[in-house]
Amino acid sequence: MFRFNSFDRGARPAARRLAALAVLVLAGFIPHATQAQVAGGLLGGAGGGDAVNPLTLLRQRLAQSGLSASGVPMEGVVDADVYVVGPGDAFSVTAGGQTVTLSPAIVSNDGILTLPDAGSVTVGGLTLARVREEAMTLLRAAYQNVPVTLSLVQSRQFYVHVSGAVPRPGRYLALPVARVSSVLEQAFADTLSAPVTNPDYRPSLRNVRVLHTDGTESRADLLQYFTSGDRSANPYLRDGDVLFVPAYEPARSSVYVGGAVPFPGSYDYRTGDTVAELIALSGGIDPGSARTVRVVRKSGAVTEMSARDATGEAGRQTPLQVRDRVDVVIPDELLGQVEISGSVRYPGSYPVIEGETTLLDLVDAAGGLRPEALPRGAYLERRSLPDPRDQLSTDRFAAAQGPSPAELVMLADTTAIMQRLRLSGMDFMSRAYFAQEWRLQNRVSVDLEAVLAGAGASGDTGAGASGDAGAGGRTRAPGNVYVKHGDRLIIPRNPDAVYVFGQVERPGYVSYAPGLSAGDYIARAGGAGENSKDIFVVHPGTGQFSAAGARPLESGDMIFVDRKVDMADSPELQRVLMEQERIKTTTRLQTWQTVASATGTLASVLALIISIRRQ
């Protein structure tokens, strides 16, 4: 057991204070050496017992967290001459390769950046390049003979205000690297709300005003940005900007472009518009599709220039006014392309001239038929109904909003069918059959086998046409067909079989054998079913129906065995059919009842007349 005298009890607190003071004194000299050791260890030193300074690790983790927090989508390296610094931006200062502060230096709300051991500098509203210039002057004075860097590690967030012809006006968060379109995409995200209440007006995306807090103003032309990618037409945002989207009336404040351009239609007028700018806005001119451009003024005056001049300096020097129209003239010859597939040597798409290129020209261009081709089965597809895709609006803003509810309910081809059936007295099943047939029968009636036979008979094994001299003075074979843009010629492979279907036991292909009748092929397909009725032979190319035995069967033909009873192809249609038969039966019964009642009444009247005469 130890005993302490009064000196020991009095000296112990003093000794503790002395030891603590010594530790603090020594700590003032140790950190530099420790940091050097930690830096050496972290930058490649071996493990071997080197101490790790926890302050250095904490500093590095804070820097890493700052960098990760700034991981927002970027277009590339920040342009120091364009980026404007504001409250909330975070900077990192390094001296001699080491981060000077534990956390990044943040620009204060009044725009002041405090630099460690170097003082403060007002940076709010200055470009990043100017901030670096002024800050580096202070840092070099504070850290002499040491390399110093100032880096932007995290961008601030700020509010901008959206007003005008937008579905959702209000305040939106933005970043200094965000552009006008970034915020307007959010303001137009509500597709259920109209941007304007007057249906005659639309938002003018070419004349978006950007009002800055310093009183200056910028303009954004989003259609130009979307078309050409010109980033100057979609400027960066600044703190507190007000985006105003004006409305315009297309009938009064538009310029028009039409003809051979990708995006014809009306565009909201922008002060200073020129012919070249409007053509570029509509997607530009394909050099192979147009040669002349007409400028029709509101007054009626017409100016013509070449397509080259219209897209060059002359077009840039030709201003437009409201309600002017630019027409990119399509050449007189109707150029297009058609597709040929199947058993030809070189299937694919080929250019054609409507009114000149024939079926045989197309087959010749594709290298002719392959040995296994079935010419009598060839068919040419051509749309007879409007393409539903053609109903998309030519107005680029309306197209961006998607199809209208009416367009979603009834597509263009359905509209055409309904218009044709409007005054028809056909019943439901007949109307359904009419619509089905019109949609399916999109073929041109051609007989390629006959056309080729005619070309061979005329001594022309190449491209034939329709009885007159074609290119090169060749005589065209009669019965040929002129192809049109969008046509598709399919030449099937010879199956060396006959297809049997309908009311047979085993429908499918049956190997072709010359001289066999329709009954023979049906027998080879397992025989006719219990509900079989009439037998038809269908031509593979023209689709022509003929009764069995009317002509010899050939490879590629189809044999269809009809059914006796009336049956629909789905339960829904079957119910409709049954209901229709019930209505017919009820109508007949009512008719007979009416006739019987009338007959009874007439008999009573006659009996009364006879009785009166006898008296």
C-alpha cells in the first residue's frame, strides 16, 4: 500500500499540467513531419509501420464527398469564360499537392469567397475565369514558393421562374450548367393541362425571353436548337432568371415553308428571320430532291432562286416578314423507291421514276429471277387506305404533344372506311367484312408470269412495259404495270406443293404431282371434314377463285374447302351473328303475325258483307 505525503498530493496536479503543456508544444512541431509521412505512405510508400494521420484521411474523404455530390450530368468540361459563379458554389484549394481546408470553400449568400489564410474576395456574378484570376493573386501571396490550385468541385443550385404560355408556370430548381430547355421540359411535362386557354394560340418556342436579375435579357429559339443543335439558341441559366414563353396566333404571326423539306408547316415568326434560316429550321434541303426555291410574299410578290443560293449567302440576306411562304419546289419527275424481295438475285430497295419504271424494269434491276422463283405467285403490294402514320401533325409543336384523343380513338384508315360506309345500308356483318377486305386487299392485280411470257414472245428478255418504246428503244411487253413510290414486289419461292386448307383433316402443304385433281390433294390431306361444302382453287399470285376442276392445278395453288354452317371467326362475332339471326327470325314471325291478323280481319269484313247482302 502506497502512501503519499502532502508534497506528492500537491505536486501531482502541477505535474499533470506541465505534461499537458509539453504535449501541446511538441504537437506544434510534429504535424508537418507526420503529414509528410502520411502523404508518402498514401502516394506509394510501403506498409512497414508508417503512421496514418486521421486528419488527413478525414480531409480526403470530405473532398471525395464533395466531388461525388457534384456528380451532375455535364456536357463536358465547364467553360470558365461562360460559367458564372454564385452563392453555393464550392471550391477546393490545394497547396503543394495537399488540400488546405477540411471542407470545400463555399461562396456565401452575399457572393463572397473566403480563402484559407489568404483573405476574402467578392465573386458573385463573375465568370469562373475572372474568379480564378483574382483568387489566385491572393493565394500566391499567402502560399509563396508552393504550387497552388483553385478548383470548382461542386455547382450550386438556384431557382428560376417560368411564366407565360406553359402548362405549369412557377419556380423550378436549376443548376448553372442547365439550359433553358432543361427547365421548360419540366414546365411542359403536364400534358393534361393546356399551355393557353385560347385554342387559337400556341406557345412560341422560338421567342422565349430570358430575363436576368441584372436587367439584361437573352432570347432562346428552341426549335432552332432542336433542329440544328445550335447551343447558342439554348443559353445557360443564371440565378433568379425569369423564363417567359409568349403565345402567338399561327394564322397571323407565322411564316410558312413547304415542299421538299423534312418538316414542312407553319413556324412562329422571329424578328430577323431569313430564307436560309427558315429552310434550316425545317430540316434543310436534300440536294437531290429540289432545285428551285420560291419566296411568296404576303403581298403576292414572288421571288425565285436556286436551292444553292437559298441556303447560301443570298438566302441569309433575304429577310422574311409575317405570313411569307417559302416553297422548296419538287422536280416535275416523281422520283421514289420501291422494294423487291423474295427469289431474285439482288433483293432490296431500288429508285424509280413514276410513270416510267415498270415491273420488268424493276425485275431487271434486281438481276432477274432465281431458278427456284415462282413467277405466277408474285404479287405487288400497294396501300389503298391512308397510312395511319400520315395523320401525324406537320406542326412540330403539336406533334411533340402527341396524338390528340380523337386520333387515338380513330386512325386515318378507320376514318376512311367509316366515311365510305356512312350512307351504306349494309348490316353489321357486311360492314365488318367490307372493312376487313379493304384493309387486307392492298395488292395490285398483276400476273408476272404473263408479263414475262409476253416479254419473251416479243423477243425482249429484259425490262418490258406496256406496248410502246421505252428506254433504249426496246418494245415494251403488253400488260405490264408501272410501279409507284412505296410499292413492294414479292416473288415467292416455288414450294413444289399445293396448299390445302379449310374443312380437311390435315390442312397444309401436299407435294405437287402433275395431273392430280383437287379431290386427290384433299384425299392426301386426310379427306374432307364433316362440315365440308364447296371446293375452290385459289391462284397464288392474283388470288383468283375458281371452282375445282375448272383448270389444271399447278405448283403454288391453294385448295380451299368451305364449310356448310354459318360460323364466325371469334366468339364475339358468333354472338353478333346469332343475335342477327334472332332478329331476322323475330322479324319474319312479326311479319307473318301481321299478315295473319290482316287476313283474319279481312275475312271478318267479308263475312259481314256477305251476311248483310243475304238479309
